[in-house]
Amino acid sequence: MKALYDVPAPAKLNLFLHIVGRRADGYHLLQSVFVPIDWSDTLHFERRTDARLLRHDLGEPLPPDDLCLRAARLLQQESGCMLGADISIDKRVPSGAGMGGGSSDAASTLIALNRLWGLDWPRTRLLALGERLGADVPFFIAGGPAWVEGIGERITPLALPAQRFFVVKPAVSLPTAEIFRSDLLPRSTPLATVAFFLAQQGRFGCNDMQVVAESLSSEVGQALGWLKGRFGNSRMTGSGSAVFAWVDGQEGGTEDVTNASSGQAGSDLPAGWQGRMCWSLGQHPLREWVPD
């Protein structure tokens, strides 16, 4: 195999996100439900025989040594593989949104290079590498909607019905470290159970980070209000700044409404904001690429 083209790296939403405690080393403990959505980056991989790892940005410029390159380097080092790759990224998922775009790129890189280089590592080995790269990376390797606990490493697969969301990313991006340092952040939300979450038909809890995000940026509150005024609900995902609403009783596929024409939801988005109607995914599009 010489190349893999059009490899998706889907974003995720946190349907809720509770901070339930803190470890002795300072890491916060969470409970959340993550769902992948059909707002994706697209990656292309071409095998090299000289062991070099090169990244080519087809859209938004990325940092020189991003998580994608670090993932490729880690897999190369741990496997002892002497092959390399040209990695091209068409970045569509907004950065600094709390949607896991960089983590998803890293996960898709591990999955694709595992295939391209003929390593055939099982999911457990890739998950172990993912934990070393970042808290959200294991979720994207695991393969679908999940109940997530700990610092993101404890993943329980969930079977959830398809859900439709409108997702908005305001122009601002938020510093995650500042949110975790804030005295406003709840750190002792009571533990929940999977059974109770499912009994609420997927709409449960809140995002404990949202109150801090709103204190840091008025745009987050404006985006939440924009959604609530149109869909009757709104919530922040991850550590922000993207927010979303559940959309009921509407048919149709994904539509990018960043520059929507008159009459479409999102036609009045403020300048610099991005908005998109999305569906949740029942499983990661690369789920079958990794042997269990």
C-alpha cells in the first residue's frame, strides 16, 4: 500500500461534562458523554521509504510540530518502523473550539499509518499511544460514542440514536488551562451512572466549564443565546468556545451555513463565527480499520 487518501478525522461533542473531583497530581476527574459528529478534517497519507515525516497544510496553517506529527513520530519510534509519510491535512474543524479537532487528527494519523505501514497493531496498543498524546485521543481510537471518565482514559462504548445538532464556533478561542485554574469551576459534581443518563434520553446534566467560559468571554454567552433563541436549548462543548443545540423535528443532511443564504438557519451569524448543522455518528468512520 503506497497511499491512503480522504481519511476523515471527525470532531466530537460533549453532551455533558461534569468535573467530579481532582487527583493528587492536580489532574481533574470528569464524567462525560462524547459523540463523534460529521464535521471533519480530511487527511491524506503517502508512504515514504526514507523514514521522514512531513506535514503539508491544505487549509488553515497548523503549528510546526502539531499533535498529528507527534502521533506519527510516536508510532514510528514505538514500532521501530523505518518507513515515513507525507501527511496532508485539509483543516475544517475549528481550532480552539473544544471539539477535539487536533486530537482527532492525531487518532486518524495513528490509525492510518498503522494500516499504511502494515503494522496491524490491535486497538489496545493504539489506545496506549493515544493516552500519551492527549486526553481526547483515546476516544477517537475507541471507535464510537462513549461514556468517558477519569481524565479521559476510561471509555465505555454507548449505543445512541442518531441526533442532530447545530454547532456554532464564535471567533474567540479559550485557554483551557485558565478555565481549569478558575475558582468558579465546580470540582465536586455528584457522580452519575450510564443508566441514569440513558433514561434522560441523552439530555442530561450540564457543562461545568461553561460558567467559567462565559466569565472569560462575552462571545460564548452570545453564542449560547443565539442558539437558545432558535432551538430552545444550548450548551458548550469541551472547554469551549464552541456551543451546540439539539435540533428536533428537522430533516436533511449536513449543510455548511457559515455563509448561508437568507432563510437558512445561521444566515445571521456574526462576522467571524462558524456554524454548521451536524449529525452524530454511530461509529467512527475508521472503526473497521483497527483490529480488536
